[in-house]
Amino acid sequence: MERSGRPVRRWGAAAVASTAAVAVVLPATGAEAASGPSVSAKGAFLLDGSRNRQLWAKDADTKRQMASTTKVMTAVTVLDTKGVDLDKKVTVKQSYRDYVARNGASTADLRTGDKMTVRQLLYGLMLPSGCDAAYALADTFGSGSTESARTTSFIAKMNKKAADLGMKNTKYDSFDGISRAGANYTTPRDSAQLARHALGNSTFKTVVRTPATRQKAANVNRTYYWDNTNKLLGSYKGAIGIKTGTGTAAGACLVFAAERDGRTVVGVILNDGANRYPDAVKMLDWAYRTKTNVKLRQLPESAQKD
């Protein structure tokens, strides 16, 4: 049996939560807004997902590039498709691999000719941040007679979904965060609202809280091993996701969430440096009124870096 990636580690089972699809974020109360964590990120946001209330923000409405956190919307656009069949099989094309090689992009290392289900491609999208998986999903769920037309159509669907969710300061020009013209941006506030919506989907929530997985191709004897690039998982008590992102213009980004005592907190960090994980811990600790000493989960050398 041929293998791609590395052996899986097993972690806790997934849980399902419900959130409103579209809602107005309530402002923080005076007491909540009076103080907050000190973080180095240029933009940040904390949302009480249970009440859809802003807890704290830093430069929350400035548009910034978001790198691979774009893939949260890629997944949402797929999962919100009416009648989506998560067991639909998609054949991996050489063009997906060529795209990754051409751009030096993060990859799920999908092999040409392998058949993977949409559900499996979502794992390949969100755990190793596979731009090949993003391409496959955009090519499958877009409309048109060519790959270019279908991926362009899919990006238009991403922008339509952003508008539907009231994300007024967000625009996508790519399906994976590799921006051609720098017109792929969001704000911490918009990104938090998207994350809250996404967590209302049980499949999304199951995928993004998974630290590692193994997925077998449907038509060949090959198993893929994918590690989640989000080091908060398995490190911070209650962490349930969501997505990393790193780029030259975007800096280090992180969309994250945790659940404790029935309360969900969603956080966003845009354009941070080496402190995105310490900053995320500070933000969650502040929200939960606790102090946590965290030893981050170490990724194996074979894992993608995002």
C-alpha cells in the first residue's frame, strides 16, 4: 500500500454546535471594551459565539490580506451548496499538482488520478492547508466549460456568500489565498462572523477540530496522512479549530475557537509575527478569565507549514 504523509495520531471526538447563519454582531459592553489582552497582531477580534457579541477588538475594521484563512470561505461555499453530496467522488487532475508546484503552495500532496470524496477534500483543504484540494473543490463546485471558468465562478460564489453574511469589508480574488493582485482581503470582524457561521455546520466543525487524519483514496491502494497546521489543537484546553494562514503581505494569521463550559469563543488574528499562538492564548484566556500555560503541539517535519 502506498502512503502519502505520515502516521495519524488520534485525539478526542468531535462535537456539534449550532449558531445562527446570519446575524448582527452586538457591540461589547462598556466593561468588556474597557480593557483587553495586549497582542502584537495588527488586527484582532474576539467574539462570544454563543451570544454573537463582540468581546474585544483591535483595529477590527481595517482590510488586510488573509492568506490561507481564505480556505474557511472555500469550505463554507462548498458546504452551503444546496444538496451538497459529501460522498461525491472527485478525480484529482495533474493541473492541481502543477498549480501547487508553480506557486510553491502548501499541499495535501494529492496524486493524479486518485478519486477522493468531497468530504476527504475538505480535510485536505483545512488540515494541511492543501491548495491542490482547494483547486479540486473550486473546479468541482464552480460552473463553466473550462477549469478557468469554473474556478472563477467559484470565487464569485465565495464573494456572494460573503455579501449574504454581511461581510461588507471582505473580498476574495482566489479560492485558496494566493492573491494575484492583492485583492483578497478581510477584516478581523468579518472573519470572526464567517467563522461563527462555519462552526454551525457539523461537518466543518468536525473537520477543523481534527489534529490529524488518514484518508484512503477510493480507487487505489493509497492512504493520505494529514496533520492539522493549527498548533492550538491538543494544546489549549477546549480548542476546536479553525485555520492558519501565512503570507508575505498577510503575515501570520489565525482564525481560532474554543469551547469551555458550553461557551464558544471565536478569535481572529491578522498580520502577526511569531507571536500568533501566544497572542491567541492571551485572547482566549482573557475571554475565559483564566491563565493557561500552554506547550504547543509540535508538528512533525513532514507536516505542512502554514
